[in-house]
Amino acid sequence: MNDISGLNFEQQKAVNAGPGSVLVLAGPGSGKTRVLTQRVTYLISEGLSPHRLLAVTFTNRAAKEMRSRIESQIDPKFQVRNVGTFHSLCARLLRQQSENDARSKDFVIYDSADQRALIKQSMHYHNIDDKRYKPHSIHSTISTAKNDLIGVSEFSRDSYYDEIVARVYERYQHLLQQNNALDFDDLLAEAVFLLRDNSAVREHYQNLYQKILVDEFQDTNLAQYTLLRLLSGQYRDLFVVGDPDQSIYRWRGADYRNVRRFQTDYPEAEIIYLRKNYRSTQTILDVATAVIDKNHSGGSVRLFSDIAGGDKINVHEAYDEEEEAQFVVDTIKANSINEKIRPGECAVMYRTNAQSRALEEAFVRAGMPYRLLGATRFYARREIKDLLAYIRLIHNMLDTVSLERIINVPSRGIGSQTYSALLEYCEKLNVNPIRLILKLTDDGSDAEHYKALGARTARPLAAFGLLLRGWLNALEAGESVGSLLDLIIHDTNYEAFIKSGKESSSDRWENVEELRKVFSGFDDRDLGEVLEQISLVADVDSLGVDLDGGGAPALMTLHAAKGLEFPLIFIVGLNDGVLPHRRSFDEPEEMAEERRLLYVGLTRAKELIYLSHTFRRYNFGYGSSGIPSRFLKDLPMELVTGDVSTKNISDPTDWPQTNVVKSQSVSNITRSSVDIQFRSGQRVSHHTFGLGIVIESKFLSGDELVIVAFDDVGIKRLVAGSAQLKLEDVE
DNA sequence: GGTGAGTAGATGTTC
DNA sequence: TCTACTCACC
Ligand SMILES: Nc1ncnc2c1ncn2[C@@H]1O[C@H](COP(=O)(O)OP(=O)(O)OP(=O)(O)O)[C@@H](O)[C@H]1O
């Protein structure tokens, strides 16, 4: 079962290394994840009990894959529980240790929308104007602090802004606790604080986890690193694998310097380098290496592949995003016709989620299925979040954020007046609003609270409480989560509510149906477990293990592509301002991370890479000129084919007033100039548009496409053959 | 209290 | 282009 003969010498050395700490440093596709998985099965085959080890993966998908490998090796009755992401492992630790923590084991995990609501509530409490201070930026300051393990009391109040944040932070934590909730950052930070401050708990886990293994170590943040240090305190047996050149989560507190820190903190650690790449062609590796070398990070080890040569990297310039998307679709089709690469083996990657729109439209137009990862997470959709808020409320009656979300959805006569009156009343009596609502229902209209609030306020609240009571009873009676959901949908007339909504009501109802399907699959699983799982899944986790999801190409951000591999990839939107993103321009560290992002993208490919950029870019619905990404000029010319621009691509170009963008194809495909009728700079006239100047002319799908800046009507794109475009004589 | 129109402001990546 | 919030009116 545990056959390591397929591994190379260095890989085997890593699998069998130890005892003691090990650092595996290696580039993309060198089998780091494979080695880690193999080591887990090796350790178990050597007699280590599966629950004496802890394996941390970057995605739930990777965790699932590893778990199934392990399960195939051991007694099927044994459940593998200690394999997961940092977040899911911390959540479980905190639940197990809930008696040592301020929250009960039913705590809920707040997602970004819940967090935002609570931040706003906290700001409101301190009369902080949410126009002057953006809730988002306050939240991200708090989030950064948590990732650096800075608690409320240690948070600096040196500047005026910090003082504001500190107050919000304090209130925010207070509210989280009151709601019996944790945010994502708390999962890590609270776990660390618990282990740090409670020696009994710490010793328990230190003795339990004899071996700890971590994938994608370069993207750990301080909280995660500290967690590992604490947990490995007893055995000092940490096996970490990573690649500093693939660190792409700096903005989330990740710090690739943890690799160096590890070497300092574990000086005895054995360091193993893997040099052979099993994923990509040598051409791809050479191109990727050329790109990342410009970061001068040093340390990067040259990778070699058995697959010598390989196709050159294609660079394509499209007119705009629509045409770029069409190019993607056409290329996927072309590659599938000659049976070379199936659509399901292709992936399209981009810097920002917003870029998926044009691609989706092109796929829809072509009638081609696709899988979209990211964007709006399924569980973040309005109707889904609403229904989940009902469920969460039943699970954790302290969750006022969920209460506020659905108390009047669908509307049931509880507007902002009624709700504020309720909150005020509860505050005065120091009771929980949800309990009070239930009390109103149970005690009837003659009771004290009912009278104090007044019938106008109390009646709709009591009616809502009646529904709540029914669901609580159902839960008590042991109804499954699936039938609980159905009961809520029924009692609230949710179907009618969705279907009477004006926008996309059928799509929204389909989402609800989808949720019901998911829930019915949960059977008799514990409600808390179900909610936790929902909070912690990422879209990328839905990719099957074989990645070829029913023959549909995958669309995802470069971040989501981490750790995956595809025979053919596209990276679209290689424009300055997009990749690298404009927000990284004046921070060298961030610019370096943009480059790493491209490096991660390039190294996902096994065989073919298509890079594209656009001539026009649209932001906020307004057009601007697209400048090819500065990274493009770092591609080795001899390994690239297609539209390689000769213009100085790092120069911002101010179109159209100052200078005209000149772009000439210096493609390696010899293209007879006879075919092209127009050249950039030429003066032309058109019978309706009038006079103009040619910006660019090139072949696209067999036609000559001419882009002309007309004096009166602006930029138009025309097909030379069909448009009546005439050359004007220039003096 | 509910609803719809109108408008300012935003989009960077994720657990 | 899309969203989230405000405000007027029912
Ligand atoms: N010894 C080997 N023989 C054959 N194939 C291998 C070997 N080692 C790894 N591979 C294959 O190479 C590919 C890359 O492996 P893996 O994903 O483990 O690399 P990685 O170093 O984790 O990559 P990345 O850092 O890019 O995520 C996988 O398809 C894996 O199956």
C-alpha cells in the first residue's frame, strides 16, 4: 500500500526523514504535496496511530484527498479527523475545549457579511461615522491585528485612527462573544491564546500530536506559525513543505519569512531540496523561472523536467475583454477538436473575480459548459444566507446578527422601529432578544413584557416567536437538518416570497432547491457540524479530485489555482493595472507578490499556456487604454509566440491626446506583410465615421481587424474586408 | 411599516 | 456595471 518506489531519491529521503523536524524547500510541481501525503501514510504504516499526527493542508479539497488516501490504508471504521486546514482544525480544537473558553461549543463562525454587520454595529455604538471611517478598512486593521496575535488590550492607540479602531475592536470582540460567535481570524487567534495561556490544554495537545505536517508553509501567518510552535513544543517533530516563491497571501498576514524563522527556531531541522519537476514541460519551467528570477529573491533552485522542449508560450493581444474571452473559447474548442486536450482539462485564470464576467458570457454564447470558482460563493448568496440565518438562530440563540438579518425577511411587520424598541427593552432588562421573543410567545398577551412593549410592538414579535418555537421543538424532537430546513421554508412561505421577488426569482429559487439537496444529504449529521462545514468550505473545494469536472473548463482566480494543475491554462488580463494590480504599484513588496502570483499561475500548466492582454480595458463601465503587463517583457522571447509587443510596455500611455500606441506583431509565426492592408499611423477615411488614424491592424480569425481612432466618433474596430475604409494620402 | 426610485461609490486576492 | 443606502410616497 505504501509504495515509495515511484519517488525519486530526494523525495524518498523526505518521506523517510526524521525523527525530528524537516523542512522541504522546493519549487512548483516538484512533488511537495505528494511527498507530504506519502509521508503520512508511511508514518501510519510504521505504526503511528492516525490520531497522533496532525496534517495541515491549504484547502479542504487537499485535506479530503489526503484523508481518502489514509482511509484506504487503515481500518475503514477509523475516522481520520486530524487532517484539515488551519481554520477547520482550530475550530475543532476550540469546540473540544469549549469549557476552557469564553464561548460555548455551539459557537457559530461569522463570515465576512456577518463581520461587516457587527463592525457597523460597533461603530454605531461609539457614534463613529461610517462615512468618515470605512467599516471595511477598520475591519481589515482589526483582522491584521488578530493575525499578528495582537489582542484588544495590546492594540496600540498611538494615533487618532488607532484610537478609533481600538474602540471598535473592543466592542466588536464584546459583541462576538455576546453572540457566541467567532470570526475567521478568531479561530486561529483564540486557539493560540488558549494554548498559550492554559498549560493543561497545551500539554494535552503537545503530548497528543507526535508528528505535525504542514503543506504550503510559505503562506502561514504569525498566528498559524505560533500555533505550530506551541503544538510541536513537546516532540519538536514538524514536517513542513513550501516554496517562498509561491507566497501569495501577504495581504492576509502570511509571511514567507516564516521559512527563515523556522530555520532559526528549529536549527536542528533537516533541510531537503527537491529539484525535479514532474508537472510541466521544460519550456514552461524556463519561462516561469525567467519571470520569478526578476524578484531576486535568491534561493530559488533551478528546476528541471523530463519533458524536454514543449510548445512555446502563446501571447495574444485582444481588442477588449469580450474578444479575449472569445479567443479563450475558440482556443479551447480548437484544442478539443483535434482531441489534443479536452475542455475539462483547461483552466482560465485571472487576477480579479470581476474578470470572470466576460468569460462567462462567452461560454454561454458558445453554449459551452464551464465551472466557475469563487466570485459569489454559493453560501454567500442572499437567499441562501437568509435561510442559513434561520438555521443558525435555532442552533445558537445568542446570534443576534442572524436574528436581525431575518426577523423581517419575508416582511412580517417588524420594521426598524419595532426592532429597535425590542433591542432597547432587552438592553434595559439585560436579557437576550431571542429569549424575550420566545417569552412573549409563551406568556401570552397578558404578561408583563407584552404590556410593557405595547401590543403594536409585541404582537408581530410574538407571532415570530411562535414560528421559532415550532422549529426549536422540531430540533428537540430530533428532526434532521434537511427536514428542519423544509419546515422553515414552509412556515415562512419562502417559496412564494422568492418567486414574488422581481429580480431573477427563478435563479434564486433554484439556489434554494440546491441548498435543500445539500441539506438532505447531511442526513442526521449534527447541526453544529453542518454549519461549521458550510462556513469553512471554499469554492475551490468543490473541484473533484481528478479536476476534470464533467468536461467543463474551470474559471478561477490565480489565488484559487494554487496547488492545482491543468494540461492547458489561460491567464487573461495581463495588463498593467490588472496583473500587476494597480494597488501594488507603489509598494515593492506587493509588486513582488504580483509577480509570484503570475509565477504560481504559469506553473499550474502541464503542457500549454496562453497569455492574453487587451488593447482596451473597461473599468466602471468606462473605457481606458490597456497597457500590456510589465511582466510580459520578462518572458524569454525565444520561448514565446504570438503578439509580442515592441512598445515600451511599462510606460503609462495617455491615449489619445499625447502619443499613439504603436504595436507591431513580432510574432515568430512568419506573417507575410502582403496580407495586411493597414498599418498603425496611417490616415484613413470611412464613409460614415469620417477621418481617422489607424492604431493597429492585425489578423483575427481570418479577417484583418483594424482599430481606428476617428477624429469625431472615437475608437472603432472594423473588419478591413467589409468596412469601406480608404487610405488617405498623407503629406 | 413597506416599497420603489434615485444616486453615490466601488472592485483585490480568501478562510 | 452593480450594490447599498436614502428618501419620498403609499
Ligand atoms: N516521483 C514522481 N513520479 C511521478 N510523478 C510525480 C512524482 N512526484 C510528483 N509527481 C507528480 O507531479 C505533480 C506535482 O506534484 P505535487 O502537486 O505534489 O507538487 P507540489 O510541489 O506540491 O506543487 P506545487 O508547489 O506547485 O503545488 C503531480 O501530478 C504529482 O502526481
